Amino acid sequence: MNLDPATGNVHLNPLARSAAAILWPSFVAAVLATAVFFVHVDPDDLRLVTFPEWKISRELGYTLGFFMFWGVGTLASFFCVILLTLHVPPEPRHTEETNEAEQP
């Protein structure tokens, strides 16, 4: 990270920019998904249905849910960054002028 003293702008290297573009939106999405999910589902009830023999506290259930949502969001953001950085050569455009010139 470099700070330009003249303008006050911060310049990040490409890896840091990609990491920020992946982790920050996925974090915000995980916060929202966790809130919406756990408004409707109690972690203790979920534990009783899925793994009744495990002793998982309600707080640990919230934490595991948050990190699960963050992981899913991170994967989605990662694939978006990959798709945005792919360099695909453009296909040649066909116009009416080129079509008319090709005809005898």
C-alpha cells in the first residue's frame, strides 16, 4: 500500500485490490445472510435436528453460520474476479459494409 502525499490517494498493488474486492463484499453479504437466516432459525434447534450428540452452544452456532456464509460469499466473489480479469479476444464485427464488399 502506497500513500501519495500530494493527493492523499492510497494505491494498492493488484493482489491487494483483488483480495479487497473478494473479501469485503463477501463479508457484507455474510453479515446480511447471517442476520436474515438466524432471524428465522435458532442455532440450538438446528443443532438438535442435525447433530443432536454434539454439544454446540448457540453462540458457536451463530459463529459457524457466519463463517459458512462468508465462505460461500468469498467463493462467489472469487469467481467474479476471475471472470472479470479473463482476457478474451473480441470477435470480429460484421457490418453491412463488409458483407457488401465480400459479394461479387
